[in-house]
Amino acid sequence: MRRLLLLVIASAMAFSACGQGKGWPDASQSAAPTLAATSSPTAAPTATPTTAPTATATPRATPRATTKPVATDTPAATDSTAVDADWTQLAPANMGFTSLWPGEPTKKTQNSTSTWGPTATSMWEYDDGLDLSYFIVVAQYPKGAMTGKSPATVYDTTVKGMTTASTITLTIADQGDATFNGHTGRGFTLTSDTANVQGAMILVGDALYMVYVAYSPAVTDLSSPKAFYDDFVLTI
């Protein structure tokens, strides 16, 4: 599972094809569970990864991300029973976001060439057992590379690239608008018999932000992934 997920994001950054989509996923449109689940997670966390993130912890921020129809600009709960009450905050310097994680993520970096030129990619990952993984990715394109480009084209290309980024072909189950701190992005759900990927991407200037979870069909409760998604905050 872990190898599949890493291949998905690494290959998606190549942006080699274009795709189309319709509407944000919900329970009636996709065979995969959605981020609107409300009970506790089924996957048990494993040991803390050996490589710590480079970012230093900061006081917890009030989420400002909204996504249709999952989030509604309502601050995350802070009581002791909230799913994310004791999660770890990540606020990497000069990266333009803060987030909360159910465990300490690891960071990987990669320099590659995309459709729009040399691309520096940073990826944070946390594996919650064998069936559920959390990701945040920031792809930084050359200065001015996105000037005059259609964000919709970037989103179409990226989502389509993720469907064929590994030996397991993923199908686009649904797509729709997602809004984070005034920036309009693209929500998506990809499915297969063995893995599902769900989250959103947002193009801000020359940087593409992606926040998503990947999980096997064994995961039927997505309350923790929903909290992770809702706790992602763009600070730019």
C-alpha cells in the first residue's frame, strides 16, 4: 500500500495527461467512503516514523479552510473528545500552510521536471497502520510559470496523472470545487478495487498545494481523514 501511494504522487507531479471531472463526491456518487464520516478511525496507528519533519511546532491555529460540501468555515472542535484534540501541528517555515496530524509525519523532497519546468516538490506523509496514509504536497514551479495558465487545466492534468501513476489504475469517481482561504481549488476522489485517494489541490501563484488521504477498502470510517482535511489551513 505504502509503495503504491508514493508512486501515485511522484508520477502525478509529471503532469503528462489531461482529464475531466464532475461535482464533489458524496456517498451516493462514489463506491468509496467519503470524508463526511463521523465515527472514530478503524486503522490503528503504528510506531512514529524515524525521520522527523523539519518544521517546528507552533500554537494550534484556527482552521480557515472550507470545502464544499464537507466543511463550512466552522472552527474545529477543541474539546477533549474531538478526533484531533491531541494531534501534532505542522507549520513549516515559508511553505504557506499549517496542518494537524494524528502522528508525526515524515518529509521527503524531490527535484524534477514537469510540464511547466523544473519543479521542487516537498511531501509530508504519515502512515496510520497498513491501510491509511495522510499526505500534504507542495510543488513549487519556476517563477512566473503559472502566469496566464488556467488553474482548471492544471487540476485536470494533475488528477488525470494520478489515475495512471502506478501499476494499479485508479478511476476518477468525482471532482468539484474546494475553497481554502479564498483560493478556489479542486476536490477529488479516485477509486480502485484495492486503494482509494481523496482530497483537494489548490494552485496559489506558482505553487500547487495538495492535501489528501489514501486508504484501502478496509477503511470504512473516515472521521480522522475528514479532521485532517478540515485542519489544513493556507496562510497565504
